[in-house]
Amino acid sequence: MSREDVVRLCERVEGAQTRAYAIPKLTDEYPNMTIGDGYAVQLELRKRFLAAGHKQVGWKAGLTSKAKMIQMGVNVPSIGFLTDRMSRPESSAISTSDLVHPRVECEVAFVMKKTLQGPGCNAADVLAATDYVLPAVEIIDSRFSGFKFDLPSVVADNGSSARFVGGGRARYAEDLDLRTLGVVMEKNGEIVTMGASAAVLGHPAEAIAMLVNILAELGENLPAGSFVMSGGITEAVAVKPGDSIVARFQELGSVSMRFVE
Ligand code: OOG
Ligand code: MG
């Protein structure tokens, strides 16, 4: 894909993200688009946001659970960047008027105390470099119409990243078994989905290792201080104004938020 095409697609995705409208999947127009092309568009988007004064706070792994891969019809994980503008406080009211198709998912987030560099990063390296873990809810927002998409398009759309809320209790990873944490998501007081953290590649630290190895392919490392989400444990649940969400995590407390116009 030419540099001109990358810039063109970046502008298309940026418009859809910042003005909250749906666009057709990018591969409709560029059927030969590769995952690498998707990352080129994502990099361009990251550069633009940083140039506009957004601060990068970390990264996210996506499509790391079978539930998500089946829901999205893809079979390889992906990564995306997170900025300060996407962060929302715990228990806050989150507007949906600047989102297209908001959906929520429960994730384990990691805060890093040491920089990690791939390739060859594994889960033990990740745990040794982790300061603490905390529960998070990601509000994803695929900008593609009719939820029709494929991996190159999702990667270009920064893995559907839109908002995220961290909260609950921060814990040292060594005090927990990160494979067996149960999570329950409640919407308006009723359980809508549940899962266990092993859904994420067997262990959420595996997802962070995978992310570090993908970053290495893109010529980047994972800096100390990064906030990193390891991927949805359950499928994502649609939300609309008026909905309130509570995500309860075994050992890590709960994260809540409500949605407004
Ligand atoms: C892609 C985002 C995937 C996750 O945690 O799996 C993701 C999408 O579902 O639109 O954030
Ligand atoms: Mg996610």
C-alpha cells in the first residue's frame, strides 16, 4: 500500500473516530490490504494524535480470547495504542454521543515497572516487569458499519479503541493466580456475561508478551510506566444511554460506570 493510501485511510479512520460516524470496512476499497498495512495506518493515526497533544499512556492487546475471536470472526490477536483522552474515571457518566457502536468488555490491566523489548518476550518476563495489575473495562467502538470487518481494518481503526476505565483494587501479580480470576459483568443489575481470566491466551501475561513481540516487529518497545490492557475476557456487550455497568472481578474488586446521551 502506498504512503498516499496510508494517509488517505488514516484520515478516513480519524474522521470516523473523532466525529463518530460509521464507515465501510477499509478492505472493501483495498481488498489486498494486509495486517502490516493496517499497522501503517494505525501508526499514522498515533502520530497525528500525538502531534495534536494527546499523550500515549500505554497499549492494549485485542482479540486474545476465543470468545472475542469468534464474535469478531478473526483468528489472530491485534494491538492498539491508548491515550490520556480515552481514559475515564471510575463510576463516571460516559457520553455515547461521541461514539458509534459502544460495547463494554472486562479486562485485566497491567502497569509496568520495567521496559520490555521483544522479540522472544514470554509471560515470565512480563510478570517480572509488572508493577501491579488492576481490573479495567474497555469501551470499544468499532467504526465499521454493520460490524463487518476483518483484521487489517480493525488494526487500522486502532483495535476499536475508544474509552477505558481502570479501578477496583490494584494488586501485585505475584499475590494472585492470574489464570483463574472469575469476572462477572452486570448491566442494569442483571448478569449479562461472565468468564475467567484464562480465556485470554491461557494467562493474561501471555497476551502482554504477545503485544511486546508485535511491538518489536513494529520497531518499538513497551516502556516502563505503561498501562496495558490484556484483552477482553468475555464477549463485548452493547451499551446505550441509561445503561449502568458493574464489572466484578474476583480478587480485584469492581469497576462501574454509566452511559448517558
Ligand atoms: C476489536 C477490539 C478487540 C479485545 O479486547 O479483544 C479488543 C473489536 O472487538 O472491535 O479490544
Ligand atoms: Mg479490549
